[in-house]
Amino acid sequence: MLAMILDAALGEPKWLWDRVTHPAVLVGNVIADLEAAMNTGAKRLKGVAMIAGLVLAATLLAAIIAALPLGSVWSMLLAAILLAQRSLADHVRDVADALRISTHDGRAAVAKIVGRDTSTMDEAAIARSAIESAAENLSDGVIAPVFWFLVAGLPGIVAYKVINTADSMVGYRNARYAEFGWASAKLDDLVNWIPARLTALLIVAAHLRWDVWRVIRRDASLHRSPNAGWPEAAMAGVLGVALSGPRSYDGEMREFPFVHKEGRHHVTAHDIDAAVSVLWRAWALCLALAALAALVF
């Protein structure tokens, strides 16, 4: 509860991270160094060794920190740092604010939170991209870390963040990472399986829109990820918009199917604002469940 509230109140204070390196950045630096040194030869085996070693080391370090005097306080503070509700909501809202100024500003803002090509996006494509990022990162950046913190304390949330960071860096199906990042990608799919579906349930329950579950069951599997389609379909159904669809990566247009294809295709900055509200309503319900868990256990 306290970790969620602290993250929501403070987010990622610039004054702090200008002076010290964020733990996620430290992990990313280690992964980059290991990938540069190990991504040769028996790539799949070395990729397994890398993620296994990182998770083991991070889990042991987190267990030591949790066992220190005032360990519960350190655990709460570190968990708050590893949550991303406030920063996610702020970044998504920035896209809406920029899009109201111009399409050019909207493209620049959304390029900070998505990996697809943004140079030719129109208003609807920008808004869809921001909303999709909101839905997927609600799961990866908020609900999944909370879930693993609840299940396994500080070691749980730290191990999750290591896996998720590794997947975001080497979990691509391209010539360089397909073999080396295989273990990281598969492990990320595994640890996000429950949280992704829980995120969809939280979105639906927070809006009392049980009819949206039909959309989720039908369209979640359309996503190329086994997990990301769940919160995305839930978000699309609650907002009444069509998400996903064709988009460009590295100059190549890819014909992905629409999620909730019967929804509105003309998506605007107003819909991004509505998506930010969805983020906070789902967060509030998650906080209430954390409070209930505290009372029960």
C-alpha cells in the first residue's frame, strides 16, 4: 500500500535521478555489457545463463536488503522506485497535451513511449499508440510489479524487474537477439501471464463493464504477445475505440489486426485523457485490494 501511494505521489523525481543512477538503469547497463560480451557462439545457452545469473544475483541482493534492520522500510522504498504508475500517467498525458498543439508535437511526444515509426502518424495513429502503451505498461510497469511484490516481497519485485528489463532489451525476434534473448522473452511471458489477465480484470471491474469481457476473450489473442493483448483489449472495450491495426517498424508497414475493430477508429487526444483516467481507476482498485490483503493477512 505504502509503495503504491509513494510512487503515485512522487513518481520519478528528477532531482534524485539527476544525482544517482536509477536501479532499472543500472540493471540495463549490466545487461548491455553482458550482451556485448556473451552474444556469440552458443547464443541460446549463453542467454539462458545470463538471465538465470542476473535473476539469482538480484534476488539474493534483495533478500539481503529485506533482512537488514528496518528491512520493511527499505523494501517499501525500493518497491516504490520500481513502480511506474505516476510516470506512466504523466508520459501518456504528455502525448495528449502535445497532440492538442499539433500533429508534429504529438509525434515527438509519442515517440518517447513507443518503438514504432512515428514520422508519418496521423492524429488517430498517435492517439492509438499512446493508449496501447498505457494499457500494456499498466500491466508491465504497475500491476505485475505489485503482484510479485505481494507474492514474494522485495526479491519478487526485483526479480520481475530484471526479467522485464532483459526482455525489453534482448527479447526481440531478429537476427541479433532471437537466440540470445529467447530465455528472457519466454521467462517474461511466464511472469506476466497472471498479471496481464489481472490487469484486464481490474480495468473491467473498475468501470463495472462486464460486457467488455466478451471483447477481451475474442480479441486478446490477436496481439503478437500472449499477454499484452489482455489489457489492450480491455482498454479498447472500455473506451469504445479500435486499437492496434497496421503500423510501421523500421520503415516496413505491418498489417496487424485491429483489437475491438467495431470501436471508433477516429481516436483523439480526448480518448488519451480517458485512457489516463482508466489507469488511475484500475490503480485505485488495485490499491483497495492491497488494503484488503493487508487486513486479511
